[in-house]
Amino acid sequence: MSLTRLQINHVRNLKQVKLRDLAQVNVFFGRNGSGKTSVLEAVHLLGMARSFRGSSVKSLITHGQTHCVTFGVANSPTIPGVGISLGVQRSLAGEAVIKVAGSPVKSLAQLVEHLPLQVINADSFELLTGSPAARRQYLDWGVFHVEHRFLEQWQRFQRCIKQRNKLLRHGKIRDQELAVWTRDLASSGEATGDYRRNYFKLLAPRFKAIARQLLPALADGLELRYHQGWDRQSTYESALEASVSSDMEQGYTHVGPQRADIRVLIDGRLAAETLSRGQQKLVVCGLKLAQGQLMAEYGKGSCTYLVDDLPSELDQDHSRQVCELLAAMKAQVFITCIDRADITSVWPEEDSDIALFHVEQGTITPAGISAG
């Protein structure tokens, strides 16, 4: 899906913004602090009901206001000319009101499937340098949008491990009660692991192919390695049985999908410890682009990319390569830069028109159309 309209109310310094006739490529340019990144945040709020900055809702809402609202219309990937309205309101108290096609929804998953988002910004480096939790979240985003049975098993696993850990912390446990939750945990955990593993088999070669375009000199040495969270030679049920003593002693479940991880290696060493900052950014772009390609091929349409300050850490040639890959995917892109030429000079000339927006002190002004 892609957005055709966007309305932003009281998101940071964006008090009231209305954008119509959004293009496939939307470039927001202006000085630092003008509100460019806040536009991307607003789109993220519309698709995920939260900011990608990880800050509290209070800091997202314009000072002096009680809530912020984003509203948009996304076109249908299967029915031309049909739009679906999306709306998200967040209050200072943290409450969220989500509407799809004018009707309230309680499940975030119902919102996410209508506006799948990928973010490329400074925080994306956490895929290489951050905790395993960031990489699990990255992996699960892809599995969710490609394998639609995954969510049910993942939610079941979360319930089971929460209950099992609660029992383990109590100390005195009846073996029969623990066995019931262990059995259900083994079943949902095995299914969760299978879905992730099957998706990873699709992801790894796709990433490798993109890396050959972005980092040709390093591509042969680049490797994605997946750890499922327990011995790959063992079933999850067997792994749980083997760790039951340490689980009971320490009060939590040691093995399972909750410990899964993806690592990026270069010649057998962690990419985060070996590559330059610019090379790391290209690897991160490769990871994000690979997921977008897989979703378009196996899921329900394309995702929308939110790219904050692409030229940072990248020279013009590498920025051009990333733009060429984005253009080839036909995905909608919201991208920020300081000078409009930072993007217009590197976006493929044969691609569709680019909508330009100048951002200054929270005010957004259409700045025309640039053909390539």
C-alpha cells in the first residue's frame, strides 16, 4: 500500500499539516531541526501507533497539547482507485485510539498490515551494534508480513513463556502443572522457530544479492548467521527437558525463540567490529531492502520506506545505488535531506516524478515536482 493523503496534528513542531497527492517518492528538505524527521515520525505513528525514536508519547505531542493525531488514506494494492482511511490518536496518558476504514480496532496487527513500514535512520545501526532484541524484532517483522500464520503462534508462545516463568519464580512447583505449560511452550516455540528459520532461508540469499550491488568488494565475505535460541540438532521439547534444572534453579526459561539472534559477519568476524560507519550503513540498507523485496514477492504488496538523512555517512555514488534499489522496488518512499539536490541528483532519471516539500519551523510547503 501507499499513502495518497496525510494529515498531521500536533506531532512535535508540526501543529497542523495537510499533504495531498503524495507521490511514490516524497522528499522533505530543510535545515536541521525544521521538522523533517517529525514527518517520518508521523507516518510511523500512522502505521505503528508509536514513534520510531523510542521516546515517550509525551515528547511526541506538541507542547501544551493533550494529544496528537495522524490521519491518512492508503490505496488498495489489489483494487485500483480504492482508498482505505487510517487514523491514530495518542494522548499524554499513553492511550491509543486506532481506526481503520472509520472503525475502531483493538489489535495493532490490524493497523500494521495496512501500512507496512521500514525505517532507515541512525537507530537502524542497532541491527549490527545493538542487542539481539532489535534483530529479533527485525526478523519477526519480515515473518509476519510473509507468513500470516506466524502471529498466532508467536502470541501463543509469549503467553506460554510468561506463565511458565511465573511458575518457575514461585519456587515450589507441581511437576504436572509445569509439564502442561512446558508442553504448550514446546509446541508454539517449535512452530515459531520453524517460521523464522524458513523466512531466514529466503532472506539470506536476497541480502547477499543486494550486498553484491552495494558492497561488491566485501560481498563474498559477508554472511548472515541465524541462531534459533537452542541447539539446532535438538527439538525444542528436548532442549527444554535438558534445561529444566537450571530453569527451576534460576527462575526463568533459558532456551527458546526468546533468545534467537541474527548476526552479520564479514570474513567470520562481527561486521559491527570490522566495517566503517559508511559500510555499516550500506549493510543496514541491504537488510532493510531485502525484507522489502521479500514482502513484495511473498506478502500482500509493497512496504513504505521512511529514510531519514540518507546522505549521512554515504557518498554520492553509494546514495545513488541505494536510490536505484528503492526505485526498482516501486515502493513508496518518504525521505529527508538538507538540500533537495541531495536526493534529486541521485534518484534514477527514468523513475517516476518526485514530490518535493520544503520544511521550515514546522511548516511544510510543496516545492514542485522533479522528474528524476
